[in-house]
Amino acid sequence: MTDAFTHLNVASSASMRYGTAHPPALVERAAELGMDMLALTDRDGVYGAVKHVRACERAGFRPILGADLAVAAPEGGRVTVLARGKRGWASLCRLITAAHAAGARGVPAITLDAVAEHAEGLVVLLGPGSDVGLAAGDRHLQRARRLLDRWRETAEVAVELVDHYDPGRHAQATALLRLATETRTLAVLSNAVRYPRATDADVAHVLDEVHRRQPGGGGAPVPAVSQAYLKSSEEMAEVAERICGPDRTVARRLLAHTRALAASCALAPETDLGLDRPHLPEFPDARDRLWRACGEGLTRLGLHRDQRARARLARELEIIEHKGFSSYFLTVADIADRIRARGIRCSIRGSGAGSLVNHLIGISAVDPLAHGLLMERFLTESRSGLPDIDLDVESARRLDAYDAIFDAYPDAACVSMMETYRARSAIRDVGAVMGVPPHEVDRLAKMFPHIRARQIRAACADLPELRSGGLSGPSSAALFQMAERLDGLPRHTALHPCGIVISNSSLRDRTPLEPGKLGYHMTQFDKNDVEEMGLIKLDVIGVRMQSAMTHALSEIRRTEEQEIDLDASATQRAKASTPIAVGPNASAVQRVRSTSAKGGTDASATQRAKASTPIAVGPNASAVQRVRSASASATNSNTTIKVPADDPATYAMIRDSRTLGCFQIESPGQRELVSRLQPADLGDLIIDISLFRPGPVNSDMITPYIAIRDGEQEPEFPSPALSDVLAETGGVVIFHEQVINVLHAMTGCGLDQAEAMRRQLGTDAGKEEVRKIFTGMAQECGHAEDVVERVWEIIAAFGAFGFCKAHAAAFALPTYQSAWLKRYYPAAFYAGVLTHEPGMYPRRAILDDARRFGVPILGVDVNASDREWRVERTADGAWAIRAALSDVKGITDAEIDAIVSGRPYLSLPDFANRARPSRDVLDRLVRVGAFDALYHVGADGGVSRRDLLLQAGAVERAGRRTLGGGQLPIGLVEETRTGELPEMTMAEEVQTELEVLGYDASCHLLCCYTDLIAELVSHHGAVRAHDLHRARPGEEVLVLGVKVATQTPAVRSGQRIIFTTLDDATGLVDLTFFESVQDRCAATVFGSWLLAVRGRIRRVGGSGLPTINATHAYDLDELAGIWTEEGRESLHTRLTAPGAASPVTGVGGHRIRYANGYALSTYADISPAGADSAPRKLWHASPGSSGR
């Protein structure tokens, strides 16, 4: 029987656009073939190494690791380098690092000198692609011998024989075998594996063609490959005999040498690679310094006499010391201090906010004692793995924050990530290989939502908007079939958006480093693999809202010479959340709480909202707001306004759902939730943020909580033992921390074990194991069987779907701060939001919200606009916002700098001469009115923008006649007669603004549809947004507007539901399209952006915002055409037509079902709204949205 063969040269999908299978799939295939070792030798790195090692552990394999590396000229070619033992792994990491440092980005290459420097523990395989192999293949055997001798002087080498059954490769393999024999060099056999099975060869060929079309990929067509698969031991024995000839002894010796080399290179994951062992930053006297820092924090915060705080601190420090993490906490605290020292806003997010240590040493502003947060949700003594502290910083200064870290910590590196093929990218690349015209490929790709590539054909059948898209032809079918096979394959590496590894001097022995695009070194491991390698990861997350608030503060400082201390609210000791009253008089007690603790003036939340001080609008709004800011809402000392912890007027604005642009509470669902929840303090915001998550929403925690809070329903506690644990939320489980406390209170197991049980609830097997443990321990503690069962039902329903209260508390603070800025300094707030775009809505929606807040919008002006949006006082004393130069399509940073530095300008020729913009940019500036103020465009007898466009052309012609690029003689500029050409119409101005700026600055887009809107309102029952509150629940209405957002979030039923928001210039309208109507609506909703929608009013709760359950959707431009060309009756007929019947109805697709009854559509969004908002978008489209 043939001994198991070991493949020594294997490329996985981590060899971008080369290998076709992920490392676990290759190991799985090798196990099927009866092998017990397998190498992974990806191109240019070890990106898949950790996944390969873990897969080998599961299969009982001994892993082998190496890399396929290019060799720099003059040698050229490629070699495979294997690592032997711990020293070999360290050498391999350093050699790969050297290769990436020596070559251009994306083209790493090693030199023989680098190999010699890092040769210890390495074995170099000289195969058919090496300089030795190429010389042998060309029958230059003497040259091949000389090259081999040089390699032998440099490192330990072996000659690699590969035969893919083509004549040239076979002759090369036999020549290399002869060379190895003559020089007494070890020869080994490989198959240069690229895919697990022969049937995967066509995927490899497509990847070759895709690579060929990339810059630097080479222009010659790539011959198809068919033999580079993971062959069985028997097949490899046949290959050996084919190379070695009739003497089977030589073939057996070749196979034996191959296995012996493999065995010598097999690695021990823990001892050789350092897996599962933390490699922490080096910090002298870490334990004592951490204790001392925490003691100072107790004193600074006035907690040094608080016995509860001291006991909590002692427990946390004991856990940290036992785990050996003291240096980690000190490092993160030092990093946070260094970031803030550069004037960058920095705050914590995630479960780390539950640690008192983090609060005391300045990492977190959240007081975990005041909010009932648990260290155990963040870190426990028994939990394996590393702690994870995330820092939020200003997105605009994220790289400055990185500099602060890398300047102080040389043993740091960014985490890498792999961009993989999804539906759109796979269609684009495969379409290009198949010769589909670029415009057609682009059209096809944009039709799909951002789904996995493997879902392409299923989506064509499942989604109504695709079923009608003409995608069923044979050419499309072939394209889609191949595109699906690229699913999840990496396309290229990229810098992770926030992950940084903080390690010690051994970092470069544990991971190769390569330069990222931004100039920072990055590891070759992703965020999961760095943790497996024991490398501590710190997420430094660029948050656009932090930048928006900083910009707002700087504008307030510039325009009003006022300092705002936003963080004053964080340093004020937070009040613990008031428990919801229990007992027969609960509702009365709650009303008292509403009036006293929350500052309301009447019993109910709705009445409190109505009694709130109205928000001032119009020209004098700023003066009114400043008075309130200085007196009723803040403490003004030394021109610094300290933001109060719970400002009533700010919460009144939130309760009115006027939260567009505010952090975390601007989406349609959140605006509806705050209108129902009626938050009045930070504790309410924490609950709001926690409730608006897939778990609580789909487990229907919201309705019972609000009913209990409003006194409409009595709180219910399944056991008296839980009355304190669940008092804050009236018996409704909302937070992870509550689950931990419930488990502990019922079983006495301790918070550590309770957290371990909570973490197991995410899987069916884990949930069943926890049920047995919980039931037994709770009954041993004396709880009745029916009580235990009732509590378990609550825990099981909650599952792993709740939210971490510490995370919500960390988010609640910037939520409140952003709302406070909007309430008191709306112009500065909007300037920040429009500059940094932190949320889910496009600029045009934010601008319309600003108009409703009474903030004037000023267009682009060459003498007034800056790079960013600015606050500017108008002639009547109101604070306005001025559009930014950076919004102009195609303008460069250099052009902006030249424009700003050269001001003021006296004329268009003066501007063109000194600012020197491109002709396209000059024309765009003229078209959007950037010279209107200079030339009094619009005044009687004045010039028009069309006149100025002629002037711009004259300037260019004169410039072409100027020799030597010198200054433009004014005399050469052709004069333009004023008023010679007509002014642009309103519709033309708006269209130009949308094209050039991406938003309608001068007026709302619907101003161009005034007559149509009047027709729809007067004769077809259309209702504007500001009148919807008068409509009764269930009443049918017609609404219209500009689409500003579409989402398809996960819902409990598993349906793919489309949520859409329209802006009709009077407000926002939120729409819901259930699956039953998507056959006739989905294509219009995704394909149009001016919509009219018919549906029925829905209102959840007495104070909830009205939303519409849509039944029909129409393209507003289509309606305008019908009305203009055919008249009112035809328009009425179109609006009342039932819609064409579809042979296939609803939305298909697999539903992922969970044990608690929750189902998830495979087409639902899986990321939060606005997370990846792209610039210059006219509306927000979530990943689950089809179309552009």
C-alpha cells in the first residue's frame, strides 16, 4: 500500500486571484484522501496560516507552513520557502516582511541576501518557477547548476519536481531530477496545488484571466490549467514514476524524501507559533502602576470613601492581575491619553465601559457603578481569550490618532483584512472575462443588493425587483453560474478600518508585516487570527459623529467666541436609573417619577412633550437659544458653557423625534421608538439604544416595556428573587447584564459562571446545556419548579439577541451630546454633520431638515466658501450655513487651497488667473452660482449664469493665447454683454446642483413639481408630511417625495421588508413595504428616487409617529408625464389601477430559524444603517437594497 503523500506546495484562496479554496476546504479534502500532513504555501505571505493550523488541529493533521515568494532580479522567478520549528517560523515572518519592504506595494520580492540573513530554520524549494527551474526547462543545464550552487551557499534547499502532464513541464521535471542527482541535492515531489478537485480548474482559469487584466498582471492570455489539484497519494505515486522512469526505486526514494522533509517541517502550534498565548506589551512594574493609577482615580472622582467602589475595584484588579493583563490596561490608558493630548476626541465603546478600572484610569467616561454595569460582561477569570477595549475617535483625525500610537509603540501594527468576492464584484470580474460590454456589466451588477455571490441565481428567482429585470437569458445564466463560484474568495488585502495590534519586541517573529496604503505597517492576519495568535487587538474606530461635533464646537468658537464643554455631562456623577414602580399604585408612582425625576409638567409622557418649550425657528432663533443656553440649560463660567447632564429642552426635542443627524437616534425606526419611549434622561437613552436592536425588536420587548413604563400594565417578576435585578425595566429583560444577574440570582453560581452560561445561549446545543445546569442549580436553591421554568422561558427567549448595557451607555453619551448641539447651536451642528456625514441620510435630507429648523442655506461662493461647511451670519442676523467647496464635483485639494488662499476675487478673470482651476471646475462653479454674489446674478439688468459661462470660455481662450503660462492680460478677455442670455430656470438650477454638488441647495427639489403636487393634493387625496398627524390609523393616503433611504432590516417573521423614507419638503414620511406588495412595488422603490406611494396609516402607541403600510408605488416623473400629456383622468386611472399580476408572488429565499422563534431572511441587512454611507449619494441604500 502506498504511504500517505504530503503536499508541500499548496495555494489556498489566501493567494489572491490564484488559489480557489479556503484553507479548511483543502484540509478537509486531504483528510478525505487519507493524508495526515498538509502544507500551506500561499503567495507572498501567510495570510491563511492560522485558519490552516486550526483546520489541521480539527482533522488531526500536523500543519506545515511556508510561502511562495517572488525573487527580485537578477535571479527572478519564484521559490517556495518552508518553515522548520519555532526559529523557522520567526525567520519566515521576517523574510516575508523583508520581501514586502523591498518590493513595490503589491509586488513583494526577496533577494538572496535577505534569504541568507534569515536562513535559520528555512528550507527553500527550487521548483519549475525558480531561476534554477527555468534554466533547466530551457535546457541550460550548466547555468542551472551554477544557480543551484549559489542557492546552496545561501540556505538549505531542495529541488521541487512538478509534472502537470504537459510536454514542457515533464521535460523540465526530468531535467531537474537529473540536476539534483548529479549535485547530490535533495529532490522532493509536489503538484503545485491551486484547487482541491480537478473540477475546480475552470475557476482557477477565470482567476488567471482576472489577474491578467489587472495593472501589472501581464497582457498575454493565460493557458488553461487542469492538473494543479490536490491529488491522492496513488496519483502522486504515478506522477513520481512518470518523472523517474522505469526504475521504481528512484520513484519510491523521491516519495520517501518528500515525506521526510514534510515531517521535519511539521509545526507545533503552541510552542512553534505561539498560538493561544498572550504576547502583551512590555510595561515595567505593571501591577503596581495599575493599582496606583486606580487609587488616584478613586480620589479624583470622589470615590475613595465609597466602600462599594473599593470592593468592586479590588475584585476587578484581582482578575486583571490573575490574567496577567495589567500592562494591557496601562497601555490602552496611555494611548487614550496620547490621543486626547493631540486634541482628538476619544471615548470608549463596547463592554469595556462596564469596567471600573477603565473608568478610574481615564479610558472610559462612563461610570459603571451609576449605571449598574458589570465587569464580567467584559472580562472574567474563567473566560479564555483576550480583553477587547474599543476606542472611538474623530474619523477625520483617525490617522492622527494612529500616529500617536505608532510614535509611542514601535511594536504595533495595523490588522489586515481581505476584501472578498460578493455578488456585484464577482459579476463585474467574470463579465469582463466573458467579454460582456462594460456598461452592461455595470448595469447587471447594480441590479443586485449587496449579497453573497453564491446567492446570485437564487436572488433572481426570489426577489421581485430582479424577476422583472430580464436576467433569465442563457448568457446571464452562464455568467451568474461562474460568478457564484467566486463567492467569498479574496480579491486583495486591505488595512482593517480600526484594528491595531499592540505587542512587544517579539511581534516581527510572530507575524509578517507589510506596508499598507496609508503608510502604516499591517500584519498579514485578520482580526480573528491576531487573537488566535495571542496578539492583543485594540480597535481605534473613526466615528464621524465625533468629527461632526468637533467641527460644530470649532465653528461655535470661531463665530461666537464661546467654549463648549460637551464632556461636562460625562464628568457629572450620573444618577442611577429610577426603577419602575411595582404594585397596585405603580402607574401613579410612575407619573410622579415623570413629573419630578424627569422634569415634565403633566402626568403622561405625551403631555410632557406638549408642555415642553418649543424650539425656536426663523431669523431670531439663535438669540432665543443662546439665552436658554446661558441660563436655563447650562452653567456659564469664564465663557465656557458646561453642558448639563439632563437638559429638559434637549430631551423635549428628542421626544418630538426631531433627531435627524443625531447619533444613534435618526433612523426611521429610532424616530418612531423615541416618540413612543419619550426619553427624558440618559438612562432612558441607554434603554432606547438597547431596545432598538434585532433581538429586542424581534422578541417584542419594546411593547411590554413601554406599557409597564407608562403605567398601562403592571410590572411582573417571575420570582421575588428578581425584583431588584429587573426593577429598572419593570420585569422586562433588555440587557445582557440583566441575564447575567438573573442567572446568578436564581442559582447563586456567581457572576463569572453566569456570564459563561450567557455566552452559550447563542447556539441550540449551548442553550440546552445551560438549561440543564440552570434548572438543576435553581431548584437546589429552593425555587419552585414552575418558577424555574418561567424564568428559563424568559432567558431562552432572550437568547443571545439582547444588547450589552455597557455598550449602550457608551453610545448614549454622544447621542445626548449631538442632540444638545442640535437643540442650542443648530447651524454649527448642521455644518458639522454636512461636513462629515456621520449618519444614514444624504446631505440633501440633512439640508431640508436644516430648513425646517430655520437655518438658512447659503450656496457655494468663491469669496465665502471654505473647504468645509461653515457657519455664517446673514444680513438679518440669523446664523446660516455656507456650502463647502469640497462638495463641487471633480475639484481637487490643490484647487481648494488655491481658491481659499487667493481670496478675495474681484472678477471671474481675476479668479481664473490666480486660482487657476481646471476648465471643468470653473464651469461647475459658475453653474452652481459661485459667482452670483460677485456679479449680482438675478438682479434686474444684471448678468446671468449663462453670460458668465460665456465669460469663462473667453477666459480659457485668452489663456490659450498667453505664452509661457504667465499672468493673463485682462485686455485679452472677451467682454460679455450683461443680460445677453436668459437666466437658468429653477428646475435647471436644482438639476445642476444635484449634478455638481449632490444636493439641492437653493431650494427643495419638489419646488420643481409644484403644479403636480397641487394637482395630487387637490384632486387625488395626496397628504403632505406635516399633515399626516391628522390622519386616522387605517386611513388610506397618498404621499409623495424624494427618496432619502431604503433599508431591509431583519425582522422576527423572517420576511424581507423594505423600509423607505421620503422627504416632501414639509417633513419625512416613513413607509413599510411588506412582501405581499413587493411584486408591484419593489422595482419602483429601488429603481426610482422620486416616488408617490399609496398606503394605510399605522401608528404604534398613542404617541407613536405615523408611518404608512404601503400598497402601491409610482414613479413621480412618470405621473408628471401622464398628467402633462394625457390629463387628470389618465392620472387618476394610473393611481387607481390595481397593478399587473405576477405569476410568482412574494419574496422567496431560505429563512434562518432560531430556537426562540426568530427567523432571518437571507436578504435582510446585517449591518447597521449608515455604517458604510458613501459620499455624493442622493439617498442612503442599505446593503439589502437592490439598485444603485
